[in-house]
Amino acid sequence: MSAPAIRLSGVTKSFGDTTAVQPTDLEIGQNEFFSILGPSGCGKTTLMRMIAGFETPTSGTIELAGVSVTGVPTRKRDLNMVFQSYALFPHLSVADNVAFELQVKRVGKAEVTDRVTKALKLVRLEALANRKPAQLSGGQRQRVALARAIVGRPTVILLDEPLGALDQQLRKEMQVELKRLQREVHTTFVYVTHDQEEALTMSDRIAVMSAGRILQIGSPTEIYERPTSRFVASFIGSCNVVEGARVGGDVVVPAVGTVPATTVGDVADGAAVGLAVRPERISITTTKPEGFAVEGALTESIYTGDEWRFGVSTSPAAHLVASVPSAQLTPELATVQPGGTVWLSWRAEDARALAV
């Protein structure tokens, strides 16, 4: 089997008395779209900067395609970076911006022309080859930065929040384009972001970071549907997390009682847990259904276009949110006023009891 595109072994990074990245082991496969996701200050950018060679690990080793690059300068690593700021040369044309790296490496003129033409075609900018960056939209400038990153055919392309400067609609379009491009060039993409939608939309796998540690690695489905910690459950998408306890094999929520849930990890009897359940996994009705159900008082109804979100108080200490697609809203539920009685229910496989 071929070596992974990137392997980190025991990598840490400290700045004085502050440890930005705790001991980290990580493997990223060849041709994988891998995202490092987390809030500001979690260590994700520091981790990428160490892979790029802009920062030297305090300890541990970094390998690219099975070869150690720990301490090797950035220019000698088989990778490229795409930044949020694009970092284009304003006085050069689109084609010359893309060709710059190849010219520095003294690649033959005919090959430079061929590779630049192919790179611009991949990002659908061949018709704009002679324009200057100032004549392009934000999305077009981002495509030029991508073409410049792929033209050298690196093993790895690192992308540091590259869509952050774009408006929402353009970000969505570029998410699709980035994934298409990654598949076509057969190159490993490592994408750093705090945007959960970006990570879920594009990634083959995601690493979720907090306080310098990777808490969970998995596919978008695994990260969203089967979080292994309260932080991951709360950070990825919208999630209800209420306090409970493991009692005799059951999960008990104060003032609610025994609730269906799947216990995650080794949780001792009597230990506190966080009950995590996504709003779209909660069924909300105006009449009590068969089986498990929790009675509550409606506190708010919020229309977001594609769905309705209902806040429900089930006890003084427990407040849950349930969501219903707009097309599935029943007439009965549509007429419930704040203070009205509703019933909430869910399946054990849709709720996770996570260790505190």
C-alpha cells in the first residue's frame, strides 16, 4: 500500500507557556479531501502551518508521501497553499499569475503554456487569461489562486479558509467547484475552516478540533449523525443537549424521566451524561403518540423558509427545539399558540448519551 499523503506523529506546538496543538497523530490519504474544522483559536491554522513548513513543531514528525519533512523549508515541500486573501500579483495577467511558479522553476516555455492552459480550463477561466486581477470578481480571483496552486502538480494542496471573503451564494457555488476540481486533479486537499457547512459539503473526512486537540475524525455523516463528544454534537449543526444521568442502563433526564438514547463510550452507572438529539430527529405533534413521548409547552415558532423550528419547554430545566420541513407542517401544528401543549418523541438511535 502507498504511504498516506500526510502523516503526523506526536506533533505538538507551543508558543512560550501556551500549547497551541496538543500531541497529535493524524493520517490523510492520497487524493482525499480532508477538512480540519473548529472554532477560532482551536489550533487548526497552526496545524496547517506546520504541515506547510511555516511553523516548526515543538515535538513530533511530519511526513509527506512517506518522506519526513520535519524541518524542511516550505519551498522544498511538494505542496501548495491557497489563502483567503488570494495573494495574486496585481500587475500580472491571469495567465502570468498562474505561470509564475513554473517560470521560477525554469520549466520550458512550451510546457508552461500547455500547463497554464489546462489549469485555467479546469477552473473555467480560459477566456479571461489576459485580464488583470482587478478586472475580476472575487470568485474569479479565487479560481485564479486555485489554478496557480494546481499548475505545479503538487502532492498536497492546503486551503486556509479560502472562501471566507466571498458572499454566501458565491461560497455555495465555490464549494461545489472545489470538490469537482479536487476530483479532477486527483490531489490531496487539506481544507481549514470554521464553517461547518463547508466541511460537511466538500469533505471525504473531517477532523474536529477544540483547544488544540482533535476530538473526532470521520466522514461528514459520522461526524453529524454519530458525534462522540458534547463539543462535536454542539458545534456541528444544531443540536439539543440536555443534562441527564446513566441509571441502571437507562438514560434519565430530571423532570422528564427515562428517555430513549444510545449511550456512547464507557459511561459508568450513575455518571452524568449529556443527552444530544438533533431538532430534525424530534417528532412534534399536538396529540400524544404511542410509546415514548414528552409533554411540553410551546415557547416559540420560527419560520426559516425551508423549515419551521419550534421551541418547547418540557420542564423548568429542559428546553428542546424540534424542526419540521415547511412542506410537512400539519394544520394542527400550524395553529398552536405559545403556551399550547405539544408532544415530543424520538427513537433511541436518534439520541446519544455522551459522557460529560
